[in-house]
Amino acid sequence: MGKLLIAGVGGNLGSVAAKVILTLEDKSNLIFCATSEATLKPYADMGIETHVVDFNYSDNLEKAFANAEAVGIISMPFVGEKRQAAHRNAVDAAKKANVKKIVYTSLANAGDETNPSMEKLDHIYTENYIKDSGLDYIFLRNSQFAEAMVTNYFTYVNMKMPLANNMGNGHMAFVSRKDCAKALAYALHKHKEYSHATLDINGKELLTIGEFVNIGNKETGNNVTYVEISDEENYKVFDSMGIPRTTDGKFQDGSEAPFCSDGMVSFGKAIRLEKFAVFTDDFKKLTGEDPISVSYMFANSKDFQVGDRHSKDKK
């Protein structure tokens, strides 16, 4: 039997997925990949097979995947052709290495052509590329990471201003990135139970951003209000924060929004238009557990911050 591989164990999601899968599988059945030896050393010291890889380059990918039966591919955090090229490299290597199944972290409602999110373009491209490769798959279509909006909430607490964005009254089942990581670990662990499967990984409830903010106020004692602004006004807010419009731009170290504004504004528009109002119990069916609630995340907010942007695109 081949091993289970997680690529990207140095990242925010991948590091948690690695921790979870170690509770589900013997270390002899695991392969962990990351972009640096330093990240991998603790796992290598445990006796886990490790490989230094970078999806931006095809070097070493096929060799790294050689002993794997199922490969967990965590989507890269940049937008556009560079991300698509990185994902192609990983899928091509998996096929050449005779991997049987890919578990890919995709995006809610990625297949809806009317969804205006720029992010979803890369995800549906990758899903289709995996399908066309002939490999079996499990697509984990994640809702928006709640950590991004918990961090954003405290940005406005610190600025003593209303939280302003273009999400309006659209709904999102905000999900913790920790739960998305858990879903990845469980999908690999249970990969033989699923074939050509698409699972929606959603949070505990559908919320508007106004409801999300009110939960934050209740749990933290702050008094943030929500104000809807236009797409163009939202761009100006991000411009004022020094956030680049594309991932080709320069990201500030320690930025509270380590994403490009093109992605965030089009994402907000998609929420406003109810293109992300997806709500299922797929997470509980997969893991046997309920997703973490937004109220819990705010009550324990230090553990639910967006974190730094780890993976970098090829220049």
C-alpha cells in the first residue's frame, strides 16, 4: 500500500493537517513535503519520509511523490496563471509517479460560472485539470477562512472605525482554517471511501458579515459596526492599507491582509451576490465532528488569526 502525502506542511493549513494526520496514521505511512529542510527536520527526526519541493518548479516533484498512493495538494496563495502553472506541475508529477488519488483544497461553489470571484477561476481550472488527468480525486470546496475576517475585525477595533467592505447582506458559512486542515487530513485518511468526490467544507452556520461582526462584539466586548461600501470604495480601502491589487505586487511583512485586493474585492462581491451561500454537513460526515463556531473563534481569538503569507509565487 502506498503512503499518504501532504505537500506544504510549513504553511498555516498544512502544518495543522500534518498534526491531525499524525493522530490518524502511523508515521511510517506518511510523506511530508515543504519548501525548506528546516521546516521538515522535526518530521524527518521522527522517521517520516520528507522531501523539499516547490510547486512553482517541477524539479524533484515526481521523486517526492514516488511512494505516495494519495497526495494532498493545498492550493497556492496567489492568483492567476502562476498559481495554475504551479498546480499543473503538482498534478503532472502525481500522474507520472503513478499516484492513485489527489485530495485538493478548492473553493466553495467553484463550478458556478456566474460566480465573479477571481479566486474561483484558479480552483475550477485545477479541478478540471485533475479530472482531465484521469486521476481519482476528492475536492474539498472550502468556505472562506473565518480567520481572515476575525483578523480583519480586530483591525477595525484598533482603528476605532466601522468595518467597511463590499459583502453587503450576502451569506457565508465562515469556516476555520483549522477545520479545513482537519478535513484534508481525514480525506487522506479515508481516501478509499471516496471516489471522484466533491465535498463542501463549511462552517457551523450561514452568516452575513454584519452578523459575524455582532458575534465578535458579543464575545469580545467591543462595539464594531458594519458599513457596506461599493467595490471601488473597497479597492480604495485596501490601497490605503498598502495592499497590492495583484499577487505580483509587494506584500508588507506581517500584513493583516496577506491577499491581493483583486481577489478580496471580487470575493466580497461574490458573497454579496450569494454565490458562496453553501451550507452542508459534509464536514461532520467526513470527520465525525461539528465545525468550530464563529463565537468560539472570537472567544479564543489569539488562536484564530490569519497569520503570515508563507508560500511565494515564482517571479
